[in-house]
Amino acid sequence: MAGREFLSGHDQTALHDRVRQIGTVSQFLDWFDIVRGNQPMA
């Protein structure tokens, strides 16, 4: 497992746990864009 930070599938679990803390996927993306100063593509 050299070079891997997560066990198989655990990266997705960690990501989805963070999304749930914000709300929906759409809300997470809006929040992320605000925090990072990114402009939405659409």
C-alpha cells in the first residue's frame, strides 16, 4: 500500500462524510466554490 493514503473505498467514505456536514452535493459545491474563490462553470 505504498503511496496510498486510504484503504480501498475509505476515500469515498471520508469525502461523503464531509459533503453531509455541509448538506447536499450541490450545497457542498457552492460552499467549496465560495471558500476557494472559484467561479462556478455554469
